[in-house]
Amino acid sequence: MATNQPNGPDCSSSPSDDAYVVKDPEAFARNMARVVEHLGKAASAWVEPREKGEIVDEGPVGMTDMIATLSKVTQFWLGDPARTLEAQTQLFAGYFGIWGGIMSRMASAAGSPLAPAEAAPAAASSPAAGNDKRFRDEEWTRNLFFDLLRQVYLSTSQWAEGLVARTEGLDPHTRDKAAFYVTQLSNALSPSNFILTNPEVYRETVRTNGANLVRGMQMFAEDMAAGHGDLKLRQADPTRFQIGRDMAVTPGKVVAQNGICQILQYAPSTETVLKRPLLIVPPWINKFYILDLNPEKSFIKWAVAAGHTVFVISWVNPDETHAAKDWQDYIHDGILFGLSTIEKATGETDVNAVGYCVGGTLLAAALAFLKGSGDERIRSATFLTTQVDFTHAGDLKIFVDEEQLASLATSMATKGYLEGSRMATAFNMLRSGELIWPYFVDNYLKGKDPLPFDLLYWNADSTRMPRANHLFYLRNCYLENRLSRGRMEIGGKLLDLSVIDIPIYNLATREDHIAPALSVYVGSRHLGPNVTFVLTGSGHISGVVNPPDRQKYQFWTGPVPAKDMSYEQWLSAAEETKGSWWPHWQAWIAPLSGGQVKARKPGGKKLKPIEDAPGSYVRVKA
């Protein structure tokens, strides 16, 4: 970032009437000129790749699909005069109620010895009063203008969400998409996202004579350039973290590699280890070091300390040469390559495997594939927030239908892969009120540098998706749910999950919006007769990465999932235990891991280490 500081005073003002009046018009004008300059740079960064034809993708949300989806809601409410009147009446009733409250406050203030600025705040019954983080500043309720904006916005948003919910004749997928699009529009149009309608940003702009906007628009231009024409929203300070220095620091070696992955083996921290090695299959949609974020949060480090010889697949960040790589390649050159590497490094053929998210889905497919080939090297499997049945799949299902898959295939045809920013944006949009707009306001309107947050740094460290792999995954899992139905085909073989008979530890997280607990539970019924289903508190990441010494959250254990037992019935019969699920998993897997043997150095006698962990593949940026 540039070192020149925008013009702005050092003093601060308390919220008062003069806090909204520019004190130095000349400095303000100079800074506005610099804001326009940075906006011009951002516009150039946006336009250039589109003029060159390098960007043809609309992103996770296509304008055409959004308009087509919302038009179905509009047609229902405008197609019948009675329904139109009902919708209008409800909307304006809310507005009249808000206006009545505002007029009452004005009348009360006029007859009070208090100045208008000190008038009583809006009634607690106003929409979402005090509960919305966007409106924490006292001016949202103290100031009549901002209070009116806030209440009208919240009332309108609730009205629009209600229209979608009450629209008849929509199939579930269309209704979910409509609700998603309304949420995106609602979050984007919040008055907190605009300079003149956010009292905190307005005051900061006046106080600094627009210096905050200069800093913010400079970051905006930098982020647009960093995204090569797509905004790469920074959620954490990228200068504060380095892979291998601040994160992914558990000692180990890369002991094998091919065009799809590197295999990491971690150095032991105990004199003896469990006989059966552990192979972790992470998702390729993200990078594996979420399980080795830092020494205090590292599942890998903890597993090593618990006596496991840990191997991890570190997937390649693909480019155009990987366009045709599909699930068969990822099973053969990923999981099977990992098993062969383990045998060379340790002499062991029997392995315990762990699959996380889509890595777990691939592992489940591999188990069925290997069973059909008579390969039984994987002797137990742990699935972390993994879906194998997509009937009740998470919010990502919104992005998957025939039209969207066709558009996606077209956008990937030129390069042979999906840009990492596309998946990152899709995940962020699922929680745009938490993962997009707060950072938009803080970064670009307030001009604040993001805080150093390791989890959000990892979240922004996106990966590309090979065309064949990604389309296979979306169609076979999300769109057609082939894996659980025995209709997924790999290498000319139909996969049958019912043949799986090894011990399974299946972990779901209660607040997961990517792999909902219900979906994971239903999937348990397809994983054979020996399933231990465990539910943990929190979400897709925090529920999994929950070290015991933090003493956070809880987990539930209960009966073996049965076809005649609903998720709700299982939960009512489950027993709650405070703290992390990690010790419970260790107690489950230790008896399946053989006795103690002498600790193994990475590579053993047959493999010469290639480089130190975390390796070079994980360092490649999208």
C-alpha cells in the first residue's frame, strides 16, 4: 500500500449535530479527488480482463438466473389483484407503524426540555432493535433520520422474505434460490453499507475529511487488481501470516509426490507409536492446513502426540493441465498413491483413514471402489462433516441445477478449471451478512486494515477446481445424488456403499450450513453396519477444529443410526458431553490401531524425503 497519508485531522468528535458537517472543505475536496483516482484504478482492473475475454463468468450468482427466479415470485403476487392488495397492505401497514412511532418521538421531543438529540430512543419493539450488529452505533436509534432508515429497511426485508415463504407453486429448489437471492439483495442494500446512510461511516468521513475513504478505495483498487478483475475481499491481514512459518508448522517431510498431490509424513513426538498409520484425506476445495492452523489448534499435531503416524494428502492447486482429471484420478493418484506411500515408508498395509468434507465423500467412494476390487487396506474410516447422501444437502445446493451447471461448464471450457475466487465467493455468499458486508464496510468505507485472523487467512487462501473433477462432483452428488443410490460410476464400476463393513466414525456439526447434521446423519445409514455417529457443537470448521484444552462446545453420542430412527429421535436419545470430541475419537480409534511400535522417521528406509512439510503444493496461490 502507498505510504502517503491522506489529509485528515487527528482529533475525534462525539456523536453530535456538528459531527455531520465538513470542517475543512479544501482537504475534503483533495481527498475526494484521490478517492476518484483509486476508483479509476479499480475500474481499470475490472474492465481490462473483460476486454481481453479473460473473464466470461458471471460468478456464483448469474443475473439472468436471479431475475428468472425472482420473477416467479413476482408473477404469483401480481397475478391476482387480491394477492397484490394483500402484499401492499402488509408492506404499508409496517411503514405506517414506523412513521407513527417516529412522529410520536418528534412530538415527545418537542414538548420536552431535552434537546432533540437527547430524545428517548425508539421503542424496543421496533424491528430487530439492539440485536443486529450492523446497527450497534447509538445513532441508529438516537437520531430520528437513521432510526427511520433502519426500521424501514428491516421491515421491508422481513416483508420480502415473507413473500417468498408464502409464494405458492414453487418447487423446493426454486424457493430456496429465491430466498437466497432475496437475502443477498437485502444484505447488499442495508443502509449500513453506504456512506451517507451509515452514521458511523458518515462521522468518520467528516472527522477525517474523507481520509478514511482514500485508504478504503486504495484497498479496493488493490483487491480488484489482486483478484484479476474480480474483487478479492481481504478478510485478514495477508502480511501477518506465512505458511510454514505461522501456520502449518508441525514438523514433517514430503515423502512422495505426483501430478495430483504430495504425501506428507509427520515426525513422531513420542518414542513409540500406534502400529497402524493414519492417512488424512482433506478437501481439495480448501487447503489441508485447516487441520494444522497453528500449534494450539492443530489436529495433526495433536494426533501425532497421541501416538499416530500421520500422513496427509496435500492436493495440487490445479491449472489447465489438470482439466481432465476426475474422481478416478483423485482416487488413484491421491488415496491409492497415499496407501502405497505408507506401505513403503512404514511397511504397513493396513491403514486408518480420515476424510474431511468433500475429501470424506471421495474417501467413501474409494472405499466402495476398493472393496469391489478386493482391496481392503483401509481398515477403519473417520468422516468429518462428510455427505454421502445429498437429499438434505447444505446451502451449496442453491448453486446447482442444469442451467447453472451448463453455465459453469462453459465458463471453465477455456482455462480448464474454476477460479479459486469463484468458490471462495460462493462460500462467503452463504453467510454474506457475516463474511462479506462487514468487511466491505470496515475495509473500504472506514478504511481500516483487517485484523490478523488465521482462520480467515486460510479461508481466503482459495484453490482452483479442475473442470472434470468439479463437474463430476456437482452432478453426481448435489444434482443427482448418485453415490448413496448406487449409481455413481468410477472406472466402469458402479459403486455400492452397502458393501462397506469396516468401523466408521461419522462426525457431524450441529450448526453446519455446508454439510448439515441431518444430511450427515442420513448418510450414516449407507455406510454399513458398524457406524458410530457423533454430533458436535458449532459449525463446519470450528466444530471440527476444537482442541480439548480450549474446553469449548460439546458433543453428543447415541445409538447406531437406523433407517427407522429419525435424526430428531437420535438426538433426543443422545448423551451430551462437554468439551472436544477429539479424546472420544482417540478412545474409539486406539483399539483399532494395533499395539505400540518404535516411532518411525518420515520416509523410513525406502523413501528419501523431498522437502520439509508443509511442502510446496500448498504454497501455490490461486
